[in-house]
Amino acid sequence: MSLEDGLAALNLESPPRVPRTEYSADTYHYPLMRRVTGMETGADSPPEERAALRRAFRRAWDYGLVWNVGLSSDVFGDCRHDMGHAAYAEGGGDRREARPGTRFREPEDVLAFDPEALFGIPDPDAARRRFEANYRGAAAEYPDAVHMSGVYVSCMSGLIELLGWDLLLWTAGAEPKGLGEAVDRYARWMEHHFRALAASDVPVAMVHDDLVWTSGAFVHPSWYRLYVFPALKRLIRPLRDAGKKVLFTSDGDYTGFFGDVAGCGAHGFVLEPCASLGTLAARFGRTHVIVGNADTRILLSGSREAIRGEVARCLDVGRGCPGFFMAVGNHIPANTPVESALHYNDCYLRMRDRRCASP
């Protein structure tokens, strides 16, 4: 049923139950997965056992959609600025400190940035096969949900990884036109990858791009509209022309850019809790897919009543949106109390029927 519900929501057909997805719970939260499945698998278990645990957990929690991309910052090789990684895994073994890049140091380096010269033109067949292998591997591991592939470093996320925040913001202030021209050059190089994704047999394309931070835009909105959104529209166009369903993800509060993202051609939005679900539903809830946006902080430290209220908030909005998926944004990390996560799931199961109001 989860696959049927996921496909129905993706096609705006209002399945009788609101489907769901989650992030990190099925990758890092081994205590939760063990509790739900009864399996004794841990982070040090063999890969095939961990895959079986993920599959059993997703089935128990009835995932209708699995978030996935096939192209990330590894495409930059040694040129990227390592942004580090927070601790999500059990024991915090995935924590990684930031490591500054060495290629880009001053705004002049950004102005001279030529990604085609630096990285070369990707082989279209090899790029297509990469997306297809990524998609097929994910679908084979858990066939009971809608699967996808896509690009993590679509535009601004790519520049953040390459430049790091300090140089990106320095250049935005000192040379906004020059940074905009760098966005254009980067997007023209990235377009080779997007055309490969368009040529693939992947049915759903995820376009990830961190446009903003928690408080909203970090450059004036007019700059985004002059440079970033035309670039994203150019990247999304071949996906649309190829008949893909296009979902867009950004961390942070991109409420002010919902209309711009829709104008770029995205069929749906993935939200963190700081973006406004109510605003998005009012404007695009009948015409677009929406994924999110329960607040992970409430699962981390809130009461049982607060957790129930957060589920009710999302589902009271989402039931009126034919393409809504429930999800905690942006993760359920391993330090989330198991009992709180279980209570969240119980609340979701009690309230997910589209015909019923939240109890």
C-alpha cells in the first residue's frame, strides 16, 4: 500500500492515507530501528545486514517515498571546501570538522572560476548510467516506495561546497555581478549532468539546492531572481521536457521563494520546519507535491502532547493537499529519544487517514 499511496500523492490523486517519508531514522538511528524491527543489527554489522534492517524498518514505518540523489560534492574531487558534518550516527562517528578548500581564496578566484576548464565536460553516457545505477540500487533495496535520483549540488549548494561560506559571502558583497556570472558558468557546466539525468530512465528527479539559511535569504532576493532562478529554470527544463516529476529541496526558510521555485518548473517542495507549511499549502497545496515539515526539535525534547500537536499541525494542513507526504524535517537523528520517535509514529498512524480530523 505504501507504494500505491506514494504514487497517488506524487500524481496529486489524494490517496486515502497520507503517505510518509523520513530521513536519517533508517540510516543512523540503530536503537530505534532495533526496537521497531526486533533485529539486533548495529552500525558495525555487515552491509547486507544493515540493508536488511533498513528494509524492515521502512516497511514497518510504511515509507511511501525515499529521498535520494546520485550526484553530490564528490564530483568536485579535491577542489571542494569540506563543510564538515554534524553527529547523526549512533556514537557520533560521522562527525567531521570543516576543512577549508585551497583553490579559491579571494573574490578574484571566484571571478575567474571556469568549471568546464576545471572539471571537464562529463561523458553523457557515463553520467546517465550513474543516475540509473543509483536509482535502481535504491529501488532494489526497498521496492515498496517511490524512488528517485538527482543532484545535491545543483547551483548554490555547489558554490557553497566549492567556495565555503566566508568566500561566498565576501564575493556576494564585493562583486555581486561577478558572483552572479560565476553562478551562470557553474549552471552551464551542471547542465551537462541534468541533461544526463533527463536522458535516464529515472522517473523522479530530486533537485537539491540550499538557497537560504535558517533565517531566510543570505543575499538580497533581487540577486537570486537575477541569477539563481534563471539558472535553476534552465537546469530543470530538460527534466520537465523528458517527462520527469521534479521535486525541489532546500534547507532553511525559503518561504519567500516558493513562487520562484514553482516558476522554475518544480512539481513539488521538500521543507524543513523553518519554512512555512501553511503558506505553501495555501498557494500551491492543490497543484504541487509537498513533503514535510514536522519539527525534529520537538521530537528531541518535547513532551508527548507537544509531539502529538506537531503531527496534528502538519496533517491538519496536509490532508487538504492531494500530494502531501508526512515527514520530520530535516532528520530524526540518533540522539532522538526512542520513545519520542515511537510516539511520533503512533500519532502519525492514528491521524493519517485523510477522511478524519486529528483527534
